[in-house]
Amino acid sequence: MRVSRRRGRLIGYGIAGALIAAISLVTAPAAMAATGIPLLDPPKVIATIPVGDGPFDIAVNRVSGRGYVANRDDDTVSVISLADNRVTTTIPVANFPDHLALNPLTGQVYVLASNFTGDRDNSFVQVIDPDENKVTATIPIGYDGRGIAFNPLNGKIYVPIKSYADPRRRGEVQVIDPGSKAVTSTIPIGFDPEAIAVNAVTGAVYVADSQADTVQVIGPGSDRVTATVPVGDFPRAITIGTLGRVYVSNYDGNSVSVIDPLTNTVAATIPVGQGPIGAAVDPLGGRLLVADSGGGEAPGAHGDTVGLVNLLTNAATYVQTGDSPHDVDVNPVTGRAYVVNFGAKTVSVVGK
């Protein structure tokens, strides 16, 4: 979310005075939060958008001003206008769509559809054309995908795969060329891949293994695991923040592990609400947003909320959203956050 900017006048100090005043306007809210002084205008839910059945994932395109919501239980993707907070189109897709990735260059949306049966012929990546608002290609992936990410540096799609039919089968990451609609390489990983994210600057790929409580790192330009990082209990989601820091939501640990990408070690562990899943970084507000679903094995407070973590202090405040928030994404232009509420069949818009 965008930090509040207090109004003030520039008094005749010339260019230097203007710069000092501008810096003060930008940093004052962060300084207030760091010292524990509450902001005068805290974020809140400013709109609630009805979507499809079982909304599971959301991806925001800041260029087009659209948000895309994967509705797992009715096999659709809802297209949201971010300007007026309403669904403009509903796109039929296939087979329990549960994860999304965006191509920032073309605007294409990649929808992971998995049926969790272990049937090798019944899991796909479907490609949505943003102009036609329909599926224009279907790419078979085999077995059950557990996340999806797009790498803008090489134009490839990355999908971690797990076989529910054969738990002894190791997981893998399939690398897909969307141009040829073919799997170009397969990277062996741990047994229980749960989430994936790509650093768009370096090309490093991060895969959470919920059985081993680790994150495996696939190095830039590499087709192999180059590091394994122990994290918290049952990692379920990953997001990349400023300076390449990697934030891992630990569902049963009620925490977020912060990985330093230079050392591939955990630099901090942040307590959050109960059952954290999806997360996103708000670069304008200097915050990490975490969807606290209220699930998980460890008891805790702040379920059915989005946690707002101050990245200067790692202190969290909470905004109540709908039933079972599952994912969150941020529009970095406006600072507004969009929280998918799986149980409520809604998206909560959090802003000021």
C-alpha cells in the first residue's frame, strides 16, 4: 500500500530546501511507523468485489489496469478493472485453475490447471490473450502443478510438479517455452514442491518444499539446484521483494522467513497471523502484505486478515478481510492491495 504523504509547503530555501522537504514528505510515514507512532490514515478495506467460486490466486497487471483471479471451483478466471473495482469479464478455463502468472511484456496470462489426481494427461498451462479475453493455447505439463512463474529474462514459464498418485516420485520443475508450447527442460527438486517465484532481475528461481521445510534455489542461467535454504514449518508461498530479498510464508509456523539472496541464508523470521499463505511486497509503502487464512496447525491470532509488515521494523498490523484469504497482490502504481478471499468468493481491496 502507498504510505500516506502529509501535505506541506516549501518555504523559500531554493533547490536544497525543496529537496529536503520532498525527502521529509516521503520518509515521514516510514519514520512514524518505525517509532511506533500510528499513521493518521491507516489502510482499510475500501471495496469488496464479488468473483467466482473458490478464488485461489490473483495477479495484477499495473500496465493494463487489470487484475486476474483464478476461481478454482468453477473453472473460470475473473478479470477485474482496477479503476472501478468490478469484474468486467469472466473467462472459462479448465481443470481447477489455481495459480496464475503474467507476462509483463505481452500481457499474456498463464493459468495453471491441475486436477490433483496424478493423471498425467489432465494438467495444463492455459494461455489467455489479454485482448481477446479467451484461452488461445493449452500446454500439457503432466502430473500435478503446484505453482507457476514467468521469467522475463528468458521468456520461459516455470512450473513445479508433484505426483499425488506416486508419493515416492521426486518433484521437478518443468521449464516451458510459451512460443513453441513445449517443455524445454526438467529440473529435479524435492519431493513436495509447494510454490515458486522468479527474481526478475537476476533470473534466480526459488521453490518451496513443504515436506522438507526448505527453499531450493535454481541459480540464474542454470538448470540445477544450486542451494537449499532451511526455512519455517510448511512453506506455502514465496514472493520477491526489493533488493531481491525472498519472503517465504510458513503456513504451520505462523511466520515469514526472509532469505538474503547473496548468502542464501535466512536473515530474519517475522511472526505474522495464523496460517499465512500468499504474500506480496508494496514498494511504495515499504510493506510486506501477507494473507493470513486462519488455517494451519499452530494456533495463533489474526486469522481472516491481511498482515501489513513494516519492512523497517518487521512489526505487523492487521486489516480484517473476508473469509479465508488465500492470496494477495499489489498494484505498485497506486499502492492498493487485492486480497483473494477463498471462502467469501470475493476480493478485498485494501487502501486509503
